Amino acid sequence: MAGPRGGARLLWALSGAALGVCLAGVAGQLVEPSTAPPKPKPPPLTKETVVFWDMRLWHVVGIFSLFVLSIIITLCCVFNCRVPRTRKEIEARYLQRKAAKMYTDKLETVPPLNELTEIPGEDKKKKKKKDSVDTVAIKVEEDEKNEAKKKKGEK
């Protein structure tokens, strides 16, 4: 019967060694209390706090806001993103867009250049009168009036 007891002793010895290794690892993680006084809290952040290069916080905020404002102004000038202020300007811009669309649609219907050139010996074809931008704008207004009349007639 000495066999089973020897195995139990060996098992106890191994488990004790494993427990010792674990406790040694945990003991290494424990923090020893220091006797030094606690670190003082940093002073509160105010507008007179020096941030860097002897500049106060309000200096840095002002310079940053001027920088952002100058970028916004530059982008608005470059990309022409102004907002119309009156109803008249809004309507004028709408008419311009519609007239430009009609103009591009008319340009798509123009025949190729080789068909427009005159060939000697052939009958000259009648040329159509080109619409000016003002004529297109007048047509747009007339179309809008006709659409409004149709809508009123439907109701």
C-alpha cells in the first residue's frame, strides 16, 4: 500500500509548487505604498493659462479661429457659393439655369459641321434663325405661364 500514498505525496508536492509559482507572480504585481506625498493637482485651465511659446489660451483660440475663417472665406470666393438674398435674384437664377438648359438642348440638335458647309452646285438650304439667350428666357416664361394655366384648368 505504499504505492498510492507515494503518488498522493507527489501530487501534493506538485500542486504546492504550482501554487507557489502563482503566488510569486501575484506578489510581483502588488504595489507597495509609497511614503512620498501625493502629486499636487494641476492648476485649473483658464483663458490666461500659458499653452505654448508664451502664448495664452485665448491667443491660441483667436489665431486658430482666424485661420479657419480665412479658409472658409477663400473657399467661398473660389467656388462662388453665395446665397441669393431676394426673391428676384432667386427667380433670375432659376430662369438662367432653365435658359442654359434649353440652349444646350438646342445645341444638341444642331447638325454636324460637314452638313452645314455649303457645297457648290447644290441648292442653298434655308438657314434657321438662331435663338438668342433673351428669346430663350422669354420662351421659358411663356412655358411657365402655360403650365400654370393648365394646372389651374385641371383643378
